[in-house]
Amino acid sequence: MTTVPTHQQWRPTTPSASAPSAASSSTASRSVEVASLPTEVTSVRAAPPDALSDAPPQNIDSRPTVDQAAAQRAVTDLLRALGRDPDSPHLRETPRRVAAAFAELLTPEPFTLTTFPNDHGYDELVLAKNIPFSSLCEHHLLPFSGVAHVGYLPGERIVGLSKLARVVRMFARDLQVQERLTTQIADFLAEQLHPVGVGVILEAEHLCMSLRGVRAPGSRTVTSRLLGALRDDPCIRQEFFARTGVTEA
Ligand SMILES: [Zn+2]
């Protein structure tokens, strides 16, 4: 595998003159069972108005590409190390397939984070629930997958709703731990949108937990990051968790 660059290497810059609205944060990890529902977009309660600066649409460049030839050679070596014959008819194409799979899983799709002026002063929580995602655990190179709930209280700009799912996928296509993935999604939206508040909850099953080790299939790890009003206003915070269907521990 080639080096997987960090968030900082390709994160678009934000206007320095802007006032950060979401300086404080908190994270929490819990394990709960939550039924998966279809993705939906909903809105709840009013938020206090909070003037924040513009975050113009940004082009998000993809990370450097995976060296698939080197990855292919490494998979061949791995098969040998596992006592398998990479030249057997059944395994001959496996290194190529594995390298291509990793390249796909680690290469985010470039997109433009389209934002719009919040002309009508929409000041309620925008929440995209049950966004499916998959990522790769950086400790075992095994997948973890689940759903993301991403919400924000708009400031001066709003974002195209499909972009919330795009942001999740952009950071998921990396070698990750769930805690960092949660943080990156929330911080990115805070940087780009300068909203009044941001909340991100991820619920995921890790194959490294269900297939091996403690062998706990069905166990889900829940992580959250709340910023701005979603962290500081108990009513908004409570309603955010209620709407996502996740019980705050
Ligand atoms: Zn793992």
C-alpha cells in the first residue's frame, strides 16, 4: 500500500477573516443498538440567530492515487506469506483485484461542496439521517460500516443536502478509526459552513470486532461530535439525539 495522506494535505482552505462559531466540541463513544432506517432529511426546532461569515463553494481535490502495481506485488507476497500459491489458477487474479479494491476504498470521489446563501434565514436544524457509509479500520485493514447522522444549524449559508452524504463518504474512504472519522466530518462542516452548530453521530459495526478478537457480531460502536449550539444548548442537543434515534448515555 502507498501512503495515505492526511486530512490536512488536501483540505481546502477557509477564509481567515471568518468568525469560527463552533470552537468547542465534545466527543463520546457508546455502544447501543439502533434500528437502521431509510435515509431521510428532516428539520426540527428553531435556533438562535448567529451571524457568521461566508464559506464559498470549495473544490475538494482527491488524494494522491494508490500505487496499484506496488500494492499488487505486496498482495502476491502476502499470499505467499500465508502459505498460498499466488500462481494457482484460483489466485492468479487476486493481487490485481485486491489492489484495485483498496484503491477504490481509499480514493475519495472529488466533489464541490456547493453552498448557498441562507437568504430566508432558515434557523432550524437540518438533519440527514441514516447515511450509509463504509470505511477501513486502520488497525486491521478490515471494513467497518454503518450509518451517519449529520446535522447542522445554518448560519449565513446552507449546503446542498446530498453534499452531507458526500462529505461522509469523502472522509470514510481512508484508513480510519471511527472517532477520527466522526471528528473530521464535523470539523469540516464547521470550517466550510460556519454554521451555528454541527452534530455528527456515527454508528458502525467493525468486522475486526465481529469476525475476530472478541467476536461480537451485531455490536455497534457509536461516536459523536457536537459543535457550537448543538453542544452548548441542552435543548437542541437533546432534540438532535432524539431525532437521530440515538440515546445519549
Ligand atoms: Zn480494527
